[in-house]
Amino acid sequence: MKRKNRQLKVEEVGDFYNHNTWSFIRLRGKWLKNAGFVPNTHVQVENPAPGILVLHAVEKPTNQGGF
């Protein structure tokens, strides 16, 4: 499988008027399917250190938080 690094932009979304915003990263593309993230797959996200996110495709979601 061809692996390519991707560069994405962290966007700011939310209520700008009331200064209630948060960070947002959009992941989409055929490369996700090639990486094992097929539609309806749940994803576990780890944050081992500042500036690092690790994604794992999982069978069943665990209730460890969310939005």
C-alpha cells in the first residue's frame, strides 16, 4: 500500500460572536479507505503528547468521552 503523509489545516468553528469556538480537523478522501477506515467504522483517538493524535479503527466504540 502506498503511504503518503497528509497535511491538513486545523480550523476554528463555533459561535464567533460569543467567543465560543473549538478546533476542527476534517478527514476525508479515498486514502482513508485504503488506510483501513471504511465508512461506518468507529475510531479511537489517542493524544499521547501535545501536537500528536493517533487514530485506531475499532470494532465497537468505548464510552470514553466525546463532544
